[in-house]
Amino acid sequence: MMIALALAGAELAHGRNGEARAMPALTFGELGGLDIDGDGAISRDEFMVLNTERFEALDLNRDRKVSAAEMRTHRLALGGGEGSVQAAATDQRAIDLADTNQDAQLDHSEFAWLGAQVFTALDHNNDGFLSLRDR
């Protein structure tokens, strides 16, 4: 779900090979539940802990990789849009953005890279935290 939410917007980031690519963004309202220590801001470390938890939740077959099909299955289990073209495209964009070995799946390091890109795109004031100041 985090990747699907993350890919809903249109921030700009750079792919691993350096070219500019569309980078999606979450809204702060969607991030509110990610503040692990309750200090009113989400640190990069907090975000990445939750990114790892998301990877583990999405890896339904426990092969240490996440496919677009696993993203879809997970989204549907959470009540997400049934097979919408937009949702499927969002899942595939996540794969395409970070899949450096071109196996059509994201391993943990590729997924972590994508999470770091999402964090950077959301940290508008570049203070290393996501908060209302980043709105």
C-alpha cells in the first residue's frame, strides 16, 4: 500500500541510472500513522523501518522479492481498487522505477532505494524529517 500511495502523485526523482523519472508523493495525512516515536515528525529512520515492514508484508510468497502481482493481491486484501487500470499501472511503475536487475520484481535493496526516494521527495524542506512543515 505504501508504494501504491507513494506512486499516486508526480514528484520528480532520478532513476538509478540517472535519468529523471516521475516520482510520486504521499500526502502528510497519509503519513501521520508512521510517526513511531510520537514526536510529530517522521525521521528517515522511522520511514525506512516502516518501508522494511511494508516490504515484508508485500512479499506474500516469502521469496524476498516483491512483484506487481503481490502488490495487487496485497492492495485488494486491504480493500483497494479491484483491478483498476490505474492501480495496476501504479504497481508496475514502482517495479520499473527501481528494478535495476530487470527481473520484474523488487528485492529488498531495490525496495529500500525506492523508499528512500519517496522520503526525499516528501521532505520538501530537506531537514531529514517529514512534518507539517513539508506541506
